[in-house]
Amino acid sequence: MRVLSQSPPEDLPRRVPLELQPGPGETLDSICGGGVQVLQRRQGDRFTLDPLLLAHFAMVEGAAQRGGG
């Protein structure tokens, strides 16, 4: 699995956006409104949104526990 972001942080030099094309047996998936693209194999372990959702939940619940939300 390769995770590539098309929008680098402001302190990095600007780069030409990548034109990713999935090869045989690969898919090109995107998250964050297309800002992050994931080129991954069709078979085997694959990226999912579960870790992102869990991290968001932990952040929101942690803030609520501390009185910040």
C-alpha cells in the first residue's frame, strides 16, 4: 500500500501533482475529498477508514472528558 498526498505542507517546495494510474490488480482510492489518494492491491490487506474514525472518536471523546467540548 502506498499513501500519497497531493497537497504538501506549505513549508515544502511545490511539486507537480502526481498522475496516479492503478496497474493490473490495483485500485486507486481517495479520502479527504480526494486530497489523499491510496494506490493499493485488490487482494490482501487494504486501507480502510476505520483507523481514522477511531482516532476522531478518541479525540472528540478525550476533549469532552477534559471539558473541552
